[in-house]
Amino acid sequence: GLVMTAADITGSVSGDATTPSLVEAFVNYREDFTGRSIDVRVSEDVSPLLLSLPVAWTSTGGQSVMTVSVLQGDVYRVTFLSTLSPGDQLQVMAGVEDLAGNAAGALTVDVTL
């Protein structure tokens, strides 16, 4: 039979030590012509345990979050009860974890209207 031996490999191995961040957020008028649905991209796939909860999200304008949908591991749709205003930001409470277990502090991102 075929005999395979392991080659000597040297080097170092390190894991993911970078905490996730919010990369961008924009009003998705195709999904919701009223402008209340905001699509948010995270820097990497994260555990949806916290981000899928409406209470985890706030806006600097004080608008209330109605629902949160997970579109992909790094994309979320946040739907508000009312539209955001120019200059409003989205905020997420501390504790969002990536798949390696790195937890972020409170996160903030500007919203493109």
C-alpha cells in the first residue's frame, strides 16, 4: 500500500484575537420604502445570540427597535418603529462575540441615509 509520512513543519500558530466591529449601516429602501429598515454589516461573522435581540440595539436619535433579522453571519437588518434622522448612529451594547469568542465593547456606526 501507499505509505505517507508527516513532513516536519515549523512555525507558529495564532488564533483570531480581533474583536468584531460595525463596518457600515445603510437604510435599505428596496426592503422598506418607509426607510425604517437598516442593514448593518459587521467586520466578521458573529454569534447571533446578542445581535438578534432588539434590546441590544439603540439609536442616538432615540428611535425604538421593532425587529432584528439575521441575513448572514455578518449582516443584520434592524427595523425601527420610526425613521432615523440625518446624523443618527446605531449603537449595540457590549458583549458581541465573534466565532472565536472575542467580545467587543459597545459598538457604534454611522448610518447612511
